[in-house]
Amino acid sequence: MKRFPTLTVSNHPLIQHKLSYIRDKRTSKKVFKELVDEVGTLLAYEITKNLPVRAVRVETPLETTTCNVIDSENVVLVPLLRAGLGMVDGVRNLIPNCAICHLGLYRDHETHEPVTYYFKPMQRPENRMFIMVDPMLATGGSAIASADMLKQSGAKDIKFMCLVAAPEGVEAFQHAHPDIEIFAAALDDRLNDDAYILPGLGDAGDRLFGTT
Ligand code: URA
């Protein structure tokens, strides 16, 4: 029995190669962002492997044939602000017509409860595939609250995509949302006392946006 039945970690050599440079503290901001984009594209390829297709007639230069297309506007990317923004371009390279539904949460210092400060729900959510993106699945707190929000808005088909997951975060997320598959480039060792993932890659938002 798998410890984390909802987790898929990609062992694709390209993803593993690129992640090694993403982790490296010497990697420049420019290269860091480029690599996050590339891994985002590769993970999106895996995550969308069961997207429904629709038959269309296409005229090739020689004859008419039946081909498959996806309804790309039914794919909704949900970047969890702020660091999730860094993974948007990579997915959009692959699915340029996907919708982008930003979701911003912060943790109230006194109540420790997540507070939503930005969310514009999608219309007709029941027909769409939602892909939540956040580079780090650390404690799982904001991912769980974000998935709660999406479900409250009517979303049925939700997936979660990250670069690096901590066992603590995967455990908490799969307990709260056993129906949501998690796709990660790596499952790391543990969280430190400040809830950073070890070995991790540092603060993803700071490295993406230069706020160190
Ligand atoms: N957020 C980050 O950016 N990095 C971590 O290691 C954990 C949470």
C-alpha cells in the first residue's frame, strides 16, 4: 500500500535534471524562472494526460479526416498567490487558452485561520478541470483552504501541481482532500521549524520575484 496514494512524483529525467538546478542556490533569478517554467510545462503535460478530447473534421492538404482536440478553455489554472504565479507561464506555454483563476489567501496572525483576499470564481465550474499551482507544498494549510474555496465555488475536477512537496503537507492535504491528485517533481524529507521544506529550494516566492 502506497504511503501517499494521491501523490504522483515524476521521475522523468528532464524534470529531475531541471529541478537540481532549481534547487541550487547559485542559480540566477533569470535561470531559476526559466527552469520553473520548463518544469511547469513538463508537469502540465503529465497532469493533463486524461483530459477529454472531442472529435473534429480536419482538411489536410490531401483529404478530410477526423482528429481530436481538447476544449482548452475548460482547463482552469489556479495560481495560489504569490509564488504560484511563477508557474503560470510554463502551463500556458502548453495550453495558451486555459483560464487563469487567481486565488489569494493569508493566515490571520491572531486566529491562524486562512483569510481569502482575492478569488473570482469561474462560471460553469462543474465542466472544467482546475489545476491548482504552487511551487511548494509545505504544511498544506493554504493548499487545503484553497481547495476548500474551489469546491465551495462548485469545482468538481481539481488537481494540485507543485515542484517540491513535504511529507507533512502531502499527509495533511490528502487527509483533507482525498479526491484531489497531487503532482510533484519531488517529495522531500521534512519541514524545518520555520516550515521550510528540507532540502527544498528556499523561499520560492523570494527567488522568483527577487524579494530576498
Ligand atoms: N514556501 C517556500 O517558498 N519554501 C519552502 O520551503 C516552504 C514554503
